[in-house]
Amino acid sequence: MFGSRKKNKPSFLRRLLYLFALLSSGGGFGGWALQDYPQVRALISMVTGADNQTLDGIDAKTVEVKVASAVADVIKMSRNQFSTPGVYEVTIPRVKLDGAGFKVGHTVDIQAKVLKLDPRGRDATIWESKAFGERLAVVGRDELTTGWPHRPFQVSWSPGEQVVVEVFDNRGGFFVQPKRYALAPPETNTRDFPLRTGTFALLPMKGSESSSRGNHIDFVSSRVGDLEQKNSTRVAERPIVIK
């Protein structure tokens, strides 16, 4: 039930950004802010190392410098995690397709698939959305958007390994060529985890030429573990397909 859903606690980075925004708003952290908001006091104490007794007399500029430094450190740490080999948990909260690429009135069933390529180019399915039902939208009437924010999957990854994401219309037929899109390659030569948190473009695959300006996919991901050490006698794990 909706009433029993537990609210997610804001991340440490989000709380730091909120604190930095307050400091930069012009009023700084005058007495009222520190006195009326115990959570703000606790966060400032954590960042500055000041105890509760000396917190009221701390200089606001000092706090601002320390908070800015802490924000930079957390952002750097967040970025670094996506270049480290390991097991990543990923969700796809949103996919958006450009309706200009479809015939008006066509009913689209937006689906997605994640595959991993071995060194020989052979693919193995990690996750696909079809098990979670149809995601229908009518071109010209509805926004072509969907997502699976509560269907996480895990990817074991090392820099250099290829992970492919495909988004497609599962409602093709004799008279309608199904459209297929793939995650666009990075604009720079990065060795980061390809499904790292962010919004990324989707490009039409061969045979699905259409507008690509409005095609995007969002990922929310985090590193949740190290890669399992395998010896030469162990049979490789089969790909995980979550249903």
C-alpha cells in the first residue's frame, strides 16, 4: 500500500549540496538556522569536526569552505566508483522515445534489454523487461515514456568489457517495421562503467532510421561488491536473468 512505503533517506551528497546552497544564499548559517534545525547542526558538526558546544561560535565562512571541500570529495569518490571493477546494481527508471520516429496512431510497446559481450562478440542476456508486462503508448496521444525503477539487476564488469543496451518497440508486425535503439557510445574515450548513473542518448539501430534527438535512457547505479575470484577449474557463471 502507498501509505506504508518507506521513504528513502537523502544521500550524504544531497544533504551536503543542500547545506552548501544555504551557505551560498546570502544569509549564511546565522544563529536561527543552526538553532532551529538539529539535522543541519549535526551535518555541520560532521564536516567541521566541531562539537555541539563550540558550534554556535563557528565562523560561517569557515563552514562554507569545509562544506565545499566535502562536496568535491564526495563527488570525486562517486565518479571514481564507476571506473572500478566490480558488481554494479542498476535500475532503469525512465526511457523516452521521440514520437516523430513513429506513425501517428501506432501503439508502441516500449521494452528494453541489457546484454554483455564476450571478447569474441558473443552476447549473453543480463536483463530484459518483457517479463514485467507490456508498456503501451499511442503515438500522437501519449508520451512515449516508461521505466522500471523497482526492477534492479546486477552487472559484473571490468574496464574494457562491453555492455549493450537495446530499447525497442515490441509491437512490430507485417506492415510496421519495429524500431530498435541502442545506447549511444560515450562522447569521450572513457573507461567508466557504461550504465553509470545519468541520462544518455539512444541512437536508432540499422533499419530503424528515425529522429534520435528525443530518445533517452536514465540509469541509477551503484557499485555493490567486488568481482568474485574464479580459478581456472571453475565453470563460468551463467548470465543472470531477473524475472
